[in-house]
Amino acid sequence: MVTSMGLACRLLAIFAAVGRMYAEETSEYESIISRFESVAFYEPFDDSEAPRWSNAAGYDGKYMIGNGSSQLQIEGEQGLILPEPAKRYGVSTLLENEFYFQNQEFVFQYEVRLHQFLQCGGAYVKLLRGGEGFSPESLTDSTPYTIMFGPDKCGNSNKVHFILQFQNPVTKEWVEHHLKNPPGIMQDRETHLYTLALRRNNTFGIFIDTKLAAKGSLLSDFEPPINPPKYINDPADTKPLDWVDEKEIPDPDAEKPKDWDETQSQMIPDPKATKPEGWVDDAALQIPDPGAVRPADWDDEEDGQFQPLIIDNPACKVGCGEWKPPQIPNPLYKGKWSAPMIPNPEYKGEWVPRQIENVGYFEEKDPYSHLPPIAGVGIEVWTMQGEIEFDNIWMGTSLDHALEFSTLSWKVKHDFETFDKNQGFYGFIFKNLIAVIGTAFIGLATIYCICCARGTQPDVDQVIAEQVIRAKREHKAKIDRLKAELRKAKLSFSFFLSIFLSLSLSLSPSPSISLSFSLSHSLSLPSSDLYGIGKVFCPRVIHHVILPLDQGCGILQIHALYLSLKMYTSLFLSSLVA
């Protein structure tokens, strides 16, 4: 049964498809812009050419617009796909108007689908820095950006990047600041939504599938921090050669005691232990089975030399072989002597370089307002897996609008892709995982007990002989039953034949009898035409007589009935002629 949620998913998918075809003069981009006034950039990748996007020179990977290989996909949906594995991709586009952070919030989100999962590669997006005269064809890995955001995985690294490039106003140097504790990525083949929200109070939130995954402050949750320290280590300062930083030293006045014996072992044989009664010193733990008998049909050429099974020696119930006492700790063991540690009288403490003022120090209380503008969107990644799909890239100034839009885009895909898994076979497995595992365990244990457990096995030749004897007895019983049925059929045939011959002689003259025998001879049919005779003269005979007899009485009774029916037919025709 299709649930209401499943029906809603299908309806939403239909509405989404109809919406894409609605009105030739109004593109989806324009309809989204008009509905959500806060959006500054939106890319649904509905155009198969994606004319706004360009492949940069110097990259061996080329994007395509289409679908991946995952089976559950809404018809008509498509995205920007990085199709081939082990490639570097450089794809970007320019914004119509640069985005400035002052006096407004910032929201960026997009959908990612890993059709081939992700073992080593990136699916992040770079928001390229404005004011640099950037062109999409010139994109490189060193192209300046304002924000880098999105999933990345390789080896032990598994995180959603959030990196800022912020300029030091004193030194004019651009520094990368990485989020200290980024969330992990979603590792499956479904479509997932990654959302980044920056607020005017310098706080941020990272959402995965509309759920908050991380939050913090631009001022305290990045490494290195946006505001550098006021004092730094003097790079010209070095540790003096006579600096002593050993806190403790061995006592120079200590001497090893005269009774300290370093030759003693840590473990020794227990002197109080005695050999158990019944221990056999000259016997082996395992011996050939003395009760083993060479099979009569054993062939050394085909089966090899006969070897009896090796069994545990029954004489070794207590133990066999050389007896050794158990080991116990040596009470005289002291180990290697070393002088005790004492405080170092020359200790000066841990050395640290001299602190000097940081010439690049500055204090920015509102870094959000001073983030550089965004001029473009770039996908500059290297990946070992292909079929990474990007869709519905959104940039705006309202988190509420972005999440509302996700209900029209990502939520439709998510419900469609997870509907079968939740309702079908996999859904049953997921919801009843403990019961399924328990049932599987019991089944495997049963199979093991039946097929693998050791036990006394019957002789194969004896089993076959018993089966042959039983089959012969059953065959003989069937033959006896058939003979008895044949005798009954013959008696019945003789009885009915005598009656009808008598009736025929009494009702008809002798010429008719000759004619009747001629007709009877001419009407003689093979036994396979029995059903044909029944259909001609009495169709109900087949249903009520012939078939029940055929199924329950045996072929000999059917044949006897056929012969009787032939005779009845002959006599009937003879009477008609007479």
C-alpha cells in the first residue's frame, strides 16, 4: 500500500516536473528570483548546455549536465556532474553582481549526490573573491576565494570544510582560517543538502539536510584565529648552550647495596611442587587409534596407504612427557640497580623564546563585515571517484528562504530516493534488524548442527542395500495388485459379454449377428481412442466414469471398460441394422 507520504512524494515530483515546463518565456531562474527576493544567485542546471559555466584550461576533467547512475532519480531532474574518476576538475561561473557582506546576512547552500560514494576526493565549492579581475577560463588551485565550503574525504580526513581567507590589514597578507571542529560528511548515494549561514553578529551555523551540524563564532572557532596574538616568540632568540632544563637527575652519591644480586631470575620453578600421581613420562600425548580397522574395499593404489586416525592417548589423563614444575615469582629478584632520582640543583626551568610585539597584530571585532566580496562560484577539486553531482546552488541573505526553498527541491528528491528503502525490503531489514540477525543466527546454527556436527554416520553400502530391498518389495506388491485387478476385469468382461450376446441372439436373426460382428470388427479402435468414443456417445461418461476410473482404479480396469464399451457399441449398432 502506498502511504500518504509516498503519495505526496510522487505528487511533489510531478509538480516539480510540471513547474520546469511552465511558460516558455519565464525561466525557472527568473521564477525563483521573483518568489524569493533574498536570493542573489541560483543555478538549477535545467539547461543541458549550462552556458554560464566554463571548464578552466589546465584541467583534464570536463563536467557534463545530466544524471548519474543511481537508480532512484526523479525523471527530468539533472545536475552538474563530474563524471570521471582520477581527474582534476576546474568549473566556475561569474555572478551577475558581486555579493557584499555588509548590513546583511549570508546563506550559501547546494545539493551533492555521490553516485559512486566517496573514498578520496572533494565535493566542496569555492566562493571566489571579487575585485581580482577573475575570469572562469583562468581558474586554478591558487585562485583567491573568500569561502571554501563543502564535503571532503580522503584517508582519515572526513569533514565538511569551512575555510575563510581573511586579509591582515597591517601586513596585507591573506591568511587561511580553518574551522577547528568541522562536522563529518554524509557517506551514501542519496542527495544531501549542505547549508552555510553567516550572521551579522559574527556567528555561523552549518546545516546538513536542514539539521544543524555545527555552530560557533568567527572570532574564536578558527585556527589560526582571525585576530593574531599581540606578542609572538622572537624568531632570533635561541636557547643558550648552558641552559639546564632537566628537572631531576640520578643521585650522584647513591651506591648499590652489597647484597643487591642482579643475577637472580624474575621467575623460578616452584620448589614445593611435586609430580602428580599417574603422570606417564615416556608416553606420547596422541597415538594412532588401536581400534581402527582397515576397510575391506580399501585400495592402496587408489586410496593410498591406510593410516588409522590419531586420537588422544587414554593413558595421559593426568599427563604425559617430561614433567616440569610450574613457575612462581622469585622472592630474591631485584632487577638491575639504578640510582634514585633527586631534584636537579642546576635546573633553570623550561626554556621559552623571548616574547616580542607582533608587527602584524590587529584586532578585528567585526570580521564578518570585512569579508571580501564574492564574484563567482567555482568547483575546483580532485577526486578518485566519478559521478559527483551538484545541483540547486543557492546564494542569498535569508536562511528561512533557503530552507523553505529546500522543501521544493532537496526534500522532494530526498523523499523520492528514500521511499522505496523505507517501505520495501530494505526498510523491513532496517526496522527489524535485531530480529533478522537473530533469525539468521538460528538458521545458521541449525544448518551447522544438521550438516557439520560430528556423529556416528551409517554405512553407505548398507543404506543402499536396504533401499533396494524396500523398492523390490514395493514393486512386487504393485504387480500383485495389478494381477488381482486384471482377474476382476476379465470376470466382469466375460459376464457382460455373455449377457449382451444372449440379448443379441434373442432379439436379432442370424444375419444380423454376422453384420453386427462385421460392424464390430470395422469399429475396432486402439485403446487411445477410448475418450473419443465417450465423447461421441456420452460426454458425461468422460467426466463421471472414465476420469475417476483412470485416476483411481488403474489402467487395466480402464482397458477392460474400453473392451466392454466396444462390445456394447457393436451390439447397439447391430440392433439398429436389424
